[in-house]
Amino acid sequence: MKRLSHTPVELLFWVAALLMLAIAEPELHSQAHHFTICPLANLGISWCPGCGIGRSITQLLHGNLEESFAHHWFGVPALIIISTRVWSLSKQQLKLKKIII
């Protein structure tokens, strides 16, 4: 029996997120004030364990390793984890396509 195809939402999300971070201007991230959806930052709390990871990945994707670490030390591991997840989801989608065809 053929399986119904489904939209790989998580895969599309991660690929879109990485593409947006890759095309972002790293120089703009050095400005002190920027838009954030972080609830802790919006409450006025200056420390957040996740703030800066996106800026760190942007710097990393532009080859700025030192600036990446300055924004957040977890940028490199986060990029490796996300890339591994994208690879895993891509392989899973290819296997589904083979089953369906």
C-alpha cells in the first residue's frame, strides 16, 4: 500500500531558517539595538541562555569565527546540530519518495 505524501514542515523550517541566517548582513548584527522575540529580553532581563545564537550562526556562515564566538559560544555546535537534523530529515524524505514511487 502506498503511503500518502506529506509536507516536510520541519525540514522546510530549518532550511528556510539557515537560508535567512546565511543571507543576513553580519555587520548589522553588531548594532546594540535589534528586534527580538526573546521573552526574557522583552521583559528587560539582560541574560538569556539563547540570545545571540542566531547572530552567532550568521557570523559563522559568513566565515567570521571570532565574531561568532563573541555573540554566543554555542553557535558552532548549534549549526552542526541543525545541519545534522536537515541531513537526517532529507534522507528520510528521500526514503519516503522511494516508497511512494
